[in-house]
Amino acid sequence: MHIATNSEIIDISLEVKTAELAKNFSKILKKGDVVFFHGEIGVGKTTFVRHLVNHLQTNNNLNPTEVTSPTFNLVNEYDVGIFVIQHYDLYRLKSSDETKNIGLLENQKEIITLIEWPEKIDNKINNKIDLFFEYGEDMNKRFLSIKGLSNEKLNEIN
């Protein structure tokens, strides 16, 4: 049996691997979870979110919805049957002050919050999960590392 560790780097260069990992990751999420998505533009953050949301919808007998990056409207909300997911993209924000007026983390205990570009948040958030997406040397390779989960939870998703 493979034992995952918090420092493990997972190859997600193939979208099928990203989809599989997102599906497995969705199984450990619960209301109140906050997930930070770190990484450059185009590295796979929104693709991961799309697979995660669509898997939860399908799993709860809902039709999969279109999942896009909420870059221009800052947040998209998805009903996945057992809870609501709020997906934020803070890329366009110029300062952390702007995060105070967008409802970020208002209903945190009742939903799952996914945040792209969390570097724009000044407030310290405890008990979050950090997903770090990065390119390989040739930009065709993509990797993911996960922080903030126990090794037991990491083994459930990897």
C-alpha cells in the first residue's frame, strides 16, 4: 500500500489523473472546509475544481454544471446536493481590503470554500487545506502537492 506524505509531489500532467485526484479529494471534503489553490495561471486549478464539483454533482444525482473560473465575478456557487461550494478567484483584486466586501468565509461552517489566489487574503485562516499546483520544466508537465491533511487523509485520495 502506498503511504502518502504531506511533502509528496503528484504528477497531474494528464487530465485523467487530475480528474481522478479531484474525485478522490471530493470524498474527504465536509462542510466548513476551506481549500486554497496556489499556482500560476493555466496550471490546472480550475480544471481540478471542475472535476471535483462535477463528481459531487453526479454522485448526488444532479446534472453536472459548467464550471468556469470566477475571475470576473469573483465567486461562483455550485449546489452539489449535500452542501454548496463557493469557488472564489481573487486574481483581479488589487489589495486585501477588497476581500472584506465580497462575502468571503461568511457562511464558512455551512459550505465548502475553494479559493484561487489566496495570497490576496491577509486574515489567517486556520484548518485550511493548501493545494500547490506547479509547472514542470517544459510547461507540459504539471504537479500538485497538498498541505494541511493528515497522512491518513492523503492516502485516501492518492
